[in-house]
Amino acid sequence: MTSNHFPMKDSPKVAIIGAGSSGIIACQKLKAMRISYDCFEKGSSVGGNWVYKNDNGLSAAYQSLHINTSRRKMEFRCFPMPSHYPDFPHHGLIRDYFESFVDHFGLRESITFQCEVKKAKPLDQNKWLLVLGDGNQRIYDGLIVANGHHWDPRWPDPAFPGNFSGITMHAHAYLNPDEPHNLKGKRVVVLGLGNSAMDIACELGQRGHAEKVFLAARSGVHILPKYFGSHPVDSFLRHPGEKPSWWEPLLPAKLVEKIGYKILNRINRFMVGKPEDYGLPRPQHEFGQTHPTISSEIHIRLGSGDVIPKPNIKSFDTDHVIFADGSREKVDAVIYATGYKISFPFFDSATLSFNDNDLPLFKRIFSPKHPTLMFLGLVQPLCSIMPIAEVQAHLLSLYLTGSYQLPERDQMEKMMLQDHEAMKKRYVKSPRHTIQINCQEYTYGLERELKRGLKSTRRPYLNPEWTTQPRGTIAPV
């Protein structure tokens, strides 16, 4: 068997790519464990995807964006959001939160801003060579990749037949009704039924913005409102970083999920009805088999005629769109809200090769091929990524200190493939669901894996009680 222990006797020097939400929590956990690291950020600020008009050119944040998981389920446990924050804060408040997080833990000096990692190449002895944007080269003992997976737009493939003379853009480029294109008074098709698609369609559908908005659907989705009664829709779930409930080890996760999703779906149908009640396609899958869309506004816009539902695009004819039902509409712009590709532009194919977003990893973190290569936040959760990344980052910090050891490589690969195949059977096959997880089940599984791999029971477990920032003390940046 091949050992997969971290191959360092002394304290390692680690590189972190990206200072978004996953990158900064990695900085915090490594600093807490006194692990030497450098973090490289292409832009001039922290926060990544949550920075509107981020100068790294990668953010998908639009001006009206609010979070769609509640703040209590999005916050880091080591740094709660202030109590004066609303349930679903605007992206500006989230950016303030991340800026305050970095300053509170003294992380800013360890982040090199406006510094792109052009190339990351494995060397002998499991070290990594990084080539930076300024031409400098550095060697590290470990590499943590936290570059996010909502920045490289995925377009329909194959493209729809015909030629379109109007504006064509991906939702990633959308900022507001005036930027990057003036869409006021225009007839717009938004293709997709994800969170961004519905947010953009609802905004453009408001009176005084687009003349007409058509929401085209490739397939049906389940839609949840942001609230059930007066409570956020995710309020009944435990925070992914909290200790599991006493009954979680006693009941099979799949049974809990099956029963829980059936109950949730029944409540949802009672509260807002079914998608087909509003002219949208009926989902061809069970609730929970895909990522649901969170929107409390789409039902109102559809019911008010501000947004007009349409089936998938069939073809283009100059300034007209022909839909799958044969209907034909004159259109000025098409916005593709068709998801993202998982991309690592700093790796060559010899280092990391995968197709169609399908990248198996051990516990969604480790590559069996490279024991010093680690990924953070590379998940598609039915919750927020931030608390997931916090749990992952703590496990990584213990791995880098030698407190936690991975399984032997052949066992690691076997477990990885078993988990990956089980995930594929559990969720609908699509590029969006290749990295899907159930948040509570996943973090509970990480806790069990950590306990297995700990060299000493005296070592800290997955969620030690670090000093936290009191609620309500974040100053606007």
C-alpha cells in the first residue's frame, strides 16, 4: 500500500489560491494552527464572487443580489454575522462581513492582492511550483485551491441553430438593467430556471425596465420561497458546522432525507403551489434530486404577467426566437443563465484532467494522485458553501500539522469512487450536480472521517470552540 500521510516532518509552507469566502477561511484556520502560508488573490479585495464589479473580472454578483440562504446558515461559526443584519442580506453587507472577518483575525498581510497564479506545477517530493503573474516563481509544500466554481460561464452545447442579430450575453455578465447593455424597453429572453435566472427575470420584469421578459426553461425545477410563514425556509436545518443531533447517527441519512424532503415538498405545495400552476414545466424528478431554486418573487411576476413562461429555445431567426412549442417572439436580447464550468486555468492536463465538471475527490477535498493538493469549497450544496468550507478548512489544518492522516491510497481511491458513484445515483445527471452534497450528511461524514484519521484523541475535533466575534460589531467597510 502507498502511504498518504502529509509528507512533511517540519511545519509546511502552504499556498492558497483565491481570497474569496473559501480562501479566507483557509487563511484563518491555518493561522490558528500556526501553519505558514501565502494567499494569492487576482483582485484587489477579499470576498470573491460576493464583490460587485470585482476587479478580478470573475464575480457573478449583480447589483440587486441578496443571499438566498439565511445569514444564520451562511455565517462562519468562528465569526457570526451581526444580529442587525436582515435574514437575507444584500451583497454589500456580505462584502463588509468578509472584510471585517479578515481584519478581525489579522489575515490581510498574508494575502497578496492583484497577483494571479498563472501556473501551478507538481514537483518531486510532492512540492508545488507556482508561477505568478509578475513572473516570480515560488515553491510550496502544499497547495490549497479555493478559486471558486461560479466564474467560467457554461454556454448551451450544441448552440441553438440559426442566427440571432440581437444582444447575447451570459448571466455572469449581467449587472443591472443598464449594464453591460441597456435592456430598458427591450424584449428579453432569459434561459434557465436557477437562482440567477429568476432573479434577473424578476428584476427586468418590473415595470419601467424591460418591455417584455420571457423565461425559457430547458427542464422543470422545484421552487422554494425564502420564507415558510415568518421563518426562513432553511431555519429548520442545523448549521452544517454544528454538532449533529443525537439521532443522526442512529438513522440512515437517505431515510431522513427521503422523509424530510417529502414533508418539505408537501409544505411547499401548500404554501406556493406547483411550478406547473404558474405555466412552468413540471419537474421530472423528485424533490431533492436537483438543486432547488429559491425565489419568493417569481410566482408574483408570473402571476402578474410581468414574466412570461416559455419552453426551451428551439432556434433563432435574425431578430426572432422560435421556442420548442412552435411559438415565435421578436426579441432584442437573450441572457443565458446556463451555469458554469469547473475550471483551473493554472493546471495543465497532466496535473489535473477531467471532463464535463466530473471531478471525483476524496471527501470532495483530496486528490489521491497528489497528497499535497487540496480543494476547498468545491461543492454544490443544498445550503451555503461558507460553513462547508469552514469545516473542510479545519480538517485541512489538522492534516497539514500531521494530526490527521488520510487512508492509504488504494483505500482512499476506493472510498472516493464509491461516494462519487452514490452521488451520481442520488441526483439528476447534469454538469450542475457532479459535485452535489447533502450539507448535514456531508459534514457529519467529515467528522467521522476526522475521528478515524486522528493520531491522538487529545487533538481538537472538527469544530473546536475558537474565540468568536460578538454579533453586531461589524463596522461597514
